[in-house]
Amino acid sequence: MLSVSNVICEGETGKFAANAESIGWQGSSGTTKVLPANSVRRAEWSEGRLRLLCELPEGQTEVLKLDNFQATDFDPLWRYLEQNCGVYLKKHKPIAVLEERDFDGALKGIEDAADRVDETAPGSVQKKAKEADLMKKVECLRDGLDQAVSGDKQALSRVFADKGCERIGRLRLVVDTVQLEVYHTDERWKHLLSKCATIESLLKELGAFRHWKPSKDGHSESLLRREMVRELRHRQGEDDEPDDHAAEHYEEPATASGYVAEPVEAAPVEVEESEEEDMANVFHEPTPEAKPEAKPDEEVTDPNAVRADAQDAESDAAIDGSGRPVRYTHPNSLLEGWVWKRSRFWKRWRRRWLVLLPEELRSFRSRQAARQRTAQATEVVLKGSVLRVYSGDGEAQQARCFCVGVRERNYYMVCDDENQKRSWMSEIEKTLCQR
């Protein structure tokens, strides 16, 4: 018999207990959750938080979310789950947190190394050596950014949104202007460019992105020269900056730290799922609060607690004269309906209207947007690009979840019931999967 007190489930403190036959929790109010021990299919642990994926009769699944365990509880839980449930308890490492001081030191090293590269005569042996030295600096910063991007996104946003996005702005300025001859195709360099773009996307999604420029009073002559080079390239049409760099800006006064920020209005970016399995972010989200109803484009932390069609006035059962549901938005659609879709970086569940057409799968922020033929879909998955469609309950740690896998990434969606899930999986596989 295993027993642990002060365990929290759905915001209520209670007692966790488990034996050879069953596993469960009882709250201080008398609320109980009891499941057969042999129903546990997957178990995950992160910093005192336990998640159990259980398979119920008739193929349904439930995720039991338990928090506030102590570090000393891990070993007894691990032994219990292995002996009685035949399940390995996966332990996640603590979420990485980016430290401003560490990044600032690494960034200064890259700036200095880039200056030495540009000061060396083109085509010389010395220039190649300076570029090799820069790549060593890049490797250190790249690895740190890798860890940060896969860790605490709020901390990452706090670090890079500070001072009008100065840190990512300085890094972007250097990588855009340094004159590389030998190592411009090096994998380390390309990886760093990718991480820059990822961080900028995260800031845009949060609405915190600013195009940063160095100020005459607060920054080095080297950064000012690089800004002049970038502006000259931009005027001559030689740069590869995206269109939003040309957006209308306003200039803020320099502060004591000597920076000038240029705000850019950025709409939230709908980003796709990573193809790699990343369960740690499930644990990073706070315990969800009960919500009586959903709103269009609403974000929730627990899609199993709120129906995606909670505010939908039109019933799926209503049929028009041609025998199609009246709420369908496309005359040739095979299936349409509300789902919760998980975003890539923040792992947030967003309400989306899903439309399956003979040639593609589309998602929209609302059904009204789907009806407007000029509205842009947040996602488009083309016919022939889908490798597989499968149940994603275990990977997403959410019941009624299915996954659409393409070569570059995975898309996770949660339905309101098992019948919807089966319908979506069947129709998408039949229509879009590679043959």
C-alpha cells in the first residue's frame, strides 16, 4: 500500500493512495478519483508533478494530474508503477532558465570575434582563422540558446524583450552584417540563424517584438557601423530582411541604458508542432481553472475541461436541403468542426475551426473566417504530405487527442468526444495520407 498526503488534484488538496488493484486520490471535500492499476498506460514526473495516462473501458482515455509530491516520493512511485502497472515512470529534467549575465557575456564574445573577422584582409589565411574563432564562440552561444528555447518560454521572453529587444537585436545585427567567406555555410552558423528566427517568432507571438537599433550615445562604434551597413544594404535592395522591417515605426527616446526601440505591430503567429516528442512542457503549464464556456480563438491550458463548441449556436445535427450540416462553410468539404489545436512553442491549446477538403486540411480562427474566402487559414496541410494519423493521447497527455504527422512536424488536436476523434482520424487518413 502506497500513501502520500497533501497531494493536489484540480486545485484541491487530498491524499494519494495506491495498491495492487487500484490507484486513486481523495480530496478534503470527499471528492474521489479511483482507477484500476492495470489501466495505467503511461507515467511522467517533473519536479513533484505526476501525470498518469489511463485507458478506460471502450477505448476512452483519461489523464490523472497530481501535483505537490516531494522529491522523496519519486522512488516509491517508480517502484509501485513498475511492479503493479508494468509502466516506467519517466522523469523529466528541470526546465532550463536563461540567465541574462551568461547570454550577455557570450554575445559580447561574438561581437568582438565578428569585429576581428571584418578587420582582417579578405582572402587571407588570417581571415579564415578569425572566422574559425568566431565559430567557436557561435557554438557556445548556440548550445545555450538551444537549451533556453526548449525550456522556460516566459523566462526566455523576459530576457529578450528587455530594453526593446536589445539582446536579440544586437545578435541579429551581427549575424546580418559580419563578412564570412569560408564558414557562411557551416552548420553551427546556420543553426544560430535558426535560433535567432525562433526567438523572434516567440516574441512576435507574445506581441513583444521590437526592431532594435543602436543609439549614438549608448552603444559602441562597431554596432553603429554595422547599423549603417545594414541600412545601406536595405536601401540598395541587397538584404534579405522580411517585409515587416519596412513597416512604419516610431522612435522612442533613449533611456539611461542608451537604446532606441522601434515597436512593430505583430499579429499572433500560429506556429506548428515540433515533430520531436516534448512532454516536459505539459508539466510547465499551471493547474487549469474551470471555465464555464469557451470563446472564439480562446486559449486554454486543459482542453479536456472545456468543449471547443461550447459557444456554437448552430447545431451539427441541423441539415440543409442538400443533406449537409448547415454550419459547414465550404460546399466541397468532407468534414468540419471545432477542435483545440496545440501551438508549437508555447504548447497552448487554441480553439480552431477545422475544415477537411479533398486536397487539403485547413484551420481557421473562427467559422466566420472560414466562410470568408479571402480569410487566411492559420494552417494548411496538403494532400500527399501526411505520413500518418494516430491517437495522440499519450504524447499530448490529453484525452480525445489525435495527431497529424507530416515530414517536418506534428499537429495535435483535441476533440470534444471520441466519436469526433475517430471521424477526423479516419477521414484525414483516407483523404490526405500518402499512398
